[in-house]
Amino acid sequence: MSDVAGFDRLLALAHRLDGDELAVLLLVAERLVRGREQYGILHVATDRRCFPVEALEEAADGLVYAAAALMRGRQ
């Protein structure tokens, strides 16, 4: 897919979103930009990271942060 076609598709999808849905899409896009700044451009085919391991580690970190936030709310 060309960049122009990708942008057009993303824009068309974004126009169908509202409120929190759009906020979630923006959050993901912002995370991609941060990742690009830290690790460079993402090339899925040649990236040396093990994505299943990365996903598991990030999910585990997210659970820790969620539990800590819930515990803080109870104090």
C-alpha cells in the first residue's frame, strides 16, 4: 500500500470515529511516533525484536501499573 493510500484509508476510518474512539486511535498513533523517535522507523519484516515476547512483557507491565493504580485508589 502506498503512503498516500494508507493516509487516505486512515483518514476515512478516523472520520467514522468519535469521542473516546478517536482518542484511542490518537493514543496509538502517538505511541508509534514515540517508538519511532526511540527505536527508528518500524519495519515489521526486518525488525529484530521478538514481537510475541515484547507483547507479553508490555502486557505484564500494564497489569502491574493497573494493579498499582487500583491499590492507590483504595488507600
